Amino acid sequence: MKNLKILALLLIFISATYTSNACTTAVISGKYTKDGKPMLWKNRDTWAINNIIRYFEDGKYNYTGLVNSKDLKGKSVWIGVNSVGFGIMNSASYNLNIGDGIEQTGYEGRIMKQALQQCKTLADFEAILDSLGVPSRLEANFGVIDAQGGAAYYELGNKGYVKFDANDPKVAPFGYIVRANYSYTGSFGKESSGYIRHNTVTDMFYNAVSTNTMNAQFIQQKVARTLYHSLIKEDLFEKYGNRPENTPAFAHFGDYIPRTGSSSSVVVQGVMKDENPEHAMLWATVGFPLCSIDIPLWVKAKDNFPNILKYNKDLKDSPVCNAALTLKKQCFPIRWGKFERKYININALHNSDNTGIVQKIKPYEDKIFSSTYNKIDEWYENDKLSKSKIEEYNEWLNSYIKDMFKKEFNLKL
């Protein structure tokens, strides 16, 4: 009986590792974005669904990033950007260290924190990877950009790492590289995951690059929230999203970009070569992406960013993440069954009465994107980024989003 219990716990652990710690990510060269700036994107899938934004001054460079709400000491960062325009994120990989029997540390988040503290360029990050030695005891795809125009992925396993340069047309002919939960240099099979998600993003990115619409708004609104499935060629919004409100329309929910364990979607928007690195920023949708709202962030604001993104002691979470998780319950209302979380109620998100969660949030988010892009044009014109103006704007964002959640969903942040 004892052995059976141990086996059951082991299976639960393996299941959590391989189904929850998954992400869909991309590195995009500035040569192919709408504004000429490189970007990173991470749709984070994890057991740690409570997320916050934190600002740090504990390294050579200051930085802002996404952190687990329970990580009160800020030991790990899961995507972020620092004061010199260096950005980093990762996706878990499951096909690089197969069968080698070497215990892994799981310190990918700590490596990214170290990189944000110390790195200015891709070469600086490569120095950190070189210092790990062999075996690295890590298994991940790291996406990195810098203020020199650098944009690359590093597939890191126990035997070392391989670099994929998004600026190299032989590697990335359309300027972007997508990674889910496998590495190109690993073995392909049942060990890895995310092939369908990878193909979905690739199709959408190609269309955006070819029409010069690749920017943060496209990624956060169109890609991070898409319910299109590239294998079965079906869009759940189109199939089920046109019924009257309060008419449940359930669909099997698997292998879409947003997943039941999606905790946040964040874009790092870098800078062009010779541009002021202070212009680098985050676009953060913290909480379940289908029920949250995107918020712009600059490192220069330091800790004076919207409070709804910060840790709240009473909630033990950020208010915006807590609100998104509250709304998420409407998407997955089935109370019983082992696989109840595999069925999503599309009607709660999108319906013919225009009262779905996504539909209510979009006009407010559209205004945020429009307003922020206008601010960027104004603030960046003379290459001087005013801390006071950012703080003033952050106060408006905080109030505007709190009012939205109260008015549309009767949620107090």
C-alpha cells in the first residue's frame, strides 16, 4: 500500500510537471515588427497561477518582471526587462535531457533573475550560460533581446546550449522564432509538448509580419487569446460565440494558446539600436489572459507602477490577477469530474449580446493601447522619458482599470 501511495504521488508530480509547466513563447526581430523594435512574448502556463509584477534594485541593473505571488523574496523572475533594455523569458523544454539520469535544479527563474541583474547584451547572457558548466542541470528555451538589436533563443540542456538568432534569415526567414515545450535540438516524440500551439502561433505570426501588423497589441489581443486550433482548423469563438447570453456553450479545451493553467501573458517591447534603452517596456496581462487586461510598464517608473499589479497582503495576490481568477470561474463552472477543467463555457467569454468577459474588457483595453501608443509618440520624440509623466499615467491606469472591473463585473480591486 505504501508503494502504491508513493507511485500515485509520483504520477501526480509528473502530470503536474508535464501538463502545467508549459508555455508558448516567441522572439521577434525588430526587422519585422511594426515599429522596428524587437519583442519577446510569453504566454505562461504553470501551476503557480497567482502572479504579480515586481520592481527590483538588487543587481547591477534595476529591472521589472513577472513573479509568483507566493515568492515573497523574489528569488525567481519569469519574464522581465531591465534598465539597459535587456529582456529575457523562457519556456520549459522536455526533450533535451531525456534518459541521462541527471537531477535538474529547476532554477530557470533564478537564472533569468541573475541575467536581469547583470546583463546588458546577449554576450553577457552567454557568459552566464558558459559559467554553468556541463551538466547544466537545466532544460529550457531562453528568449533574449538587448538594446543593440539582438534577439535570440538559447536551447539549454545538460550538454550545453545552442543559439538561434532571430536576425539571421537562415534561422528565422520571417524574423520570428517560436518555442513551446520542446527544443529543436532535442529528440521529437511523446516526451515534449506544444506542437499544435507552436503551429498556431507560426500561422498567425506569418500573417502579421506579412501585413506589417506585428506589435504588442496584436500579440496580446489576437494571439494570446485566440481559440483557434491549427490542427482541427476550428475557432471556438466562431463556432460557439454567437449564442445569446446565459446560454452555456461548452467545448473541449486542449492545445489552444490559452490553457486552463495560463497564469499571464507578457510582452517585452525592446528598443532599436542606438535608441534610449529606457524606452524598453513590458505589456503585462497578469492573471488568466482571457479574463484579464493588458497594462503597460516602464522600468523607469521604479516601484510607482499601478498598485493593482502589486502584491496585496489581504489577497495574497495582485488585485488584477485575483479578479481575473474570479472571472475565470465563469469559464469553468462544472463542479464535479476528474476532467471538468477540460471543458470551457465559451458563452461566458463571447456571445451575441456582447456581454461576454472578453467583449466587456476589449473596449477598455483598446483605449489603453491607443492612449499608450500616443504617449509613446509624445514622450519618446525628444528621447527623454519623464518619470513624473509615467507615474501620472500609471495613476490613471490604476483608477481606470479598477473602475472597469467594478462597473462591468462588480469586482472591487
